[in-house]
Amino acid sequence: MYPFMTLNDDTEITHSEMKNNGRVKVYIETPDKKDGFHNAVCWLPDYEWENINGYSPLEMEYFKKLVKNNAHLIMEFSQSGGILCAVNS
């Protein structure tokens, strides 16, 4: 998994390399004092969400919009070794 973005609340957004079938796994994880971590998975380019744990509907609305607005970058970086490799190229 490649790092993509860290939000102000320490939410980490990472993504996989592009799979042979053209799909990319986006993983979102937020530390939580009570539960340990909240997390969710989105598969691009289908925007298929799964394994949503601990996030409210409002938080998920925010993450869905964030992923959708950045999907083109995530898809691009998934083919070039992540954002750090793309920046250093």
C-alpha cells in the first residue's frame, strides 16, 4: 500500500498498485481512542465500498466525495509506485 494523504485528524488514506484487472484498493483508517481504529475500503474505478467499520454516515459521505474527487490521481499514482515515486520522477 502506498501513502496518499493524511488528514488533520490523523486519518490515513493509502492505495494499492493497480491490479491486473485494473482495480485499485483505497484504504482509509482513522485512529480512535475507544475502538482503536475506524476503517473503510473502496475499490476503484467502480467506487465499490466494503469493510466499513466505525464511521458515521456523515463521515462516509465525506470520504466518498474525497475519494471521488481524487480518484484520477489515485489511479495515476497506482501505476507509478505511489505519489512519492511520481513526485521524484
